[in-house]
Amino acid sequence: MSYKRKADLPVGDANDLMEVTPLGAGSEVGRSCHVLKYKGKTVLLDCGIHPGQSGISGLPFFDSIDPASIDVLLITHFHLDHAAGLPYFTER
């Protein structure tokens, strides 16, 4: 049985598109943080730090988002590179 993905299927509605914006970990290990926008909702997925850096330079690029625009913040697991930026983000 074949489960090949059908790439030519049209998107039914513009609201069916998910916008993914990496704020960290886009091209590195550590600093995992992604903004997902789907059907009018905004999710912040993870909020980690880069373990090899210190201070502000170890945080995700939070300047590109407004914390009030986040509907829900989800943490995949509690390692430093996925969750240690939470105290900084929640104080913004």
C-alpha cells in the first residue's frame, strides 16, 4: 500500500495555511522557539535558550513579536534549549 503525499492538491481556503516563524533554532541547535499562526490563532511553541551563550544573546529573537499577540504558549519538553527562556518572556 502506497502512502505518497499528493503535492498538487490546492489549498481550499487561505485560512488553511499555517505560517511558521522561527525565532530561534532555525539553523542551529538550541534556542528553540517558533511562532505558529493558523486560523486566526497564534501559538508560541517552545521558549528555549542557547546553552552555549549567556545573557540576551542566548535568548530567541523575541523583538519580532508582541507578547500580547500570543494566544497560547506550548512547551514540548523541559530541557534548557526548549523552556529556559520562559522567565524572560513572561516578564516582557
